[in-house]
Amino acid sequence: MFPGLLYPAADAIALLSVTGYNDDLRLAHVMADAADDLTLRRFRAVDLRVETKPDLTPVSDADQAVEESIRSTLRRARPRDAVIGEEFGKTGYGARSWVIDPIDGTKNYVRGVPVWATLIALMDEGRVVVGLVSAPALGRRWWAARDSGAWTGRSLSRATRCQVSSVSRLEDASFSYSSLGGWEETGRLQEFLDLNRSVWRSRAYGDFWSHMMVAEGSVDVSAEPELSPWDIAALTVIVEEAGGTWTDLSGVPDLDGGSLVCSNGPLHGEVLKRLGGGPLTLPV
């Protein structure tokens, strides 16, 4: 289900040395280890506290604890870097900023569904240079640093290279999404259904997992109509480093939040066309 070439531990870590963000990626793994411990301990806890935010989305005490833990580590290890988090907003200024989604898939988390992840990204001069997605209940983690490839596994020392698929026809493609509701709310339900009818297979794996499956090559296309910047940032560099393409529905690679379409590359223009989005000629 998750294809790729298995590299020995030394080779996987050696490949990281070609980037200037090796230490940042290692720090992201350390922060993800702490986040995994927090989320797993609170998962299905009988005293889990869940509140409703003003946008009517849930937030648990685990969401807040994870973001606080990551921010605490960054204050010590990267005091000059800014931090942008879902729960506590932006702190600090500068060319470098960490973008944090403490639990992507909170609705799953609070209902006892084991599909959630902590998303950690580093942006430098407006470009995502490190991304890490850690899904401890699935026993999986995905990560990438700019120009070092995308990887998946349980740790840096047990890594498999991610590579997008080579499917070139929409009728042969597998498509993953999160839900129907968002497409209806944005007025694109018919376009979404048209894409579903055009592909070989569609499944609602949802949230981060849809896009990471594109990076692994087990899914060819993923799309969501409404996302926030912290939902997007970590995913983009992983998809890119796996050889894939990502944009919003208009065909623009926009990190400011909105929509997200990921693909293996060859299918991207046709997918945007089906969804009523941008031009077939994508920016390079």
C-alpha cells in the first residue's frame, strides 16, 4: 500500500546532510516525538476536555497541550524564529517561521478515530523548507527538507523514500478527499462529483492522509476546498519533494489558506479543469 525503496539508516540520514535544514528537520522530529506522547496519552481519555471555538470547530486539551509543548521547545531551541499555530496565533517576527497544527483531524481525535496527525513546518523567506506529519495511532510519519527528498517511516533511522505515482490518465487514477460538505458550501459540488465520476476509484481517506498518500504514490490525486495555512504548509514540501504538484483550485501555489489540490503532476491540469479551477498550463 505504501510503495518505495527502502534505504539503509546511514544512507537515509546521509541524504539529509545536503540541506541547510538538517538540524531543523531533526528538531521537528524531536518535537513530534513529544507531541505523539501527549496525543496518544489523551486519546480516548474519559476526561478529555473538548470545547467549541468561535468557528464552530472543536478543540481539545490535547490540541492546546501539544502546541504549548512545541512552542516551549522552540523558545529554547529557536528563540529568534516566529511561530504560527492554530490554537495560539502568531508570536515573534523574522524571516523564519514555524507553522504548527497540533492535531490535524481533531474531529476524528475526539470521536476515537485513530486518523489524526501533528503537522510541523518551517518557512524561510516565505518558502516552506521543512515539513513533518506525524500520525502516531497509524504508526506513521512523513517528512521532507528542501532538496533532500521525501521520506516516510517511524523515524529517521527507519525511512522509506516517497515517490508519487506515474499514472497519466484520469480514468486510471485514484482520488482521495475529506467530505462532500465543503464542496457544497463553496458551490463546487457538481464539479466535485464530475471528478469522482471521471476517476477509476475514489475514497474519503481525509485530512492529511489523503495528501500523504499522493506523496507515497498510493493515491494519485487529493483535494480539499477549505483549509487554513497550518493545514497546508507541512504537506506541500513533502508532496513537492516526492515529485508531485500542489496548488489551490485556481492553479496557484498559495500558502495563505483556502483550497488545496495535490497530484502526481501529469494529472494536475485536468483535475483543476474538472473542479472548475485554474488553467491547464501551471506555473513553474
